Amino acid sequence: MKLPDVDKAEIPEAKVVRYLLSTTHRAGKSKASFFMEFGFEPERWEELAKALKQHALENEVTLEERTTFGTRYVIDGLLKAPDGTWLNIRSAWFIDNEGDAPRFITAHPLRRRS
């Protein structure tokens, strides 16, 4: 199964710049060092946002979890970095009960596929 309404997926600039690509964010700095190692940069945050959306388009949902507020979706798979490297990552998305567009929650590296 693919992420529902993935074409409407929202990835806010602040989530990318102040979290995923922030070297000072408590929870994001290790993610920033990972993504930046492969060419993603805060000044070009749109590249990571576009790659994350492509990741959601191309890979299957691996976990669907319903909550009282909506549904959380987890997607594992490959994402292409600016330097040409294929990264094995997990991304998480949330869709409110009202059926709004998927909102990006987080992403982090997974172990390399063997």
C-alpha cells in the first residue's frame, strides 16, 4: 500500500531546516549530520523535501497505526541524495481523521540492506 493522497503531502520548511538539517536541535542534530554527509544543506532545504516526497511516492507503507487523532504511516525504503548515494531511510507521516493531506513527521537512517 502507498501513502494515501501522497501527491498532497506537506513538508514544511521549518520541519526540514529547524529539525532535520539543524546541527543544534537536540533530537535532529544526528539526523542533520547524516543527511548533510550526502549533500543535503539547509540553504537548499527544498531538495530534501522533494526527496522525502519522492521516497513516499516510490516506497510502500510498512506500518499503519490508527490513533484517536488520525493515522500514522511509516515508510521504509531508498531515497536518492544530491551526491547520488541511495540512502536507506524510514519516514513517518500523519493524516488527521478529517482526511487532510499527509503531514511529514520525521525521517532517519536505517541500516543498510544486506
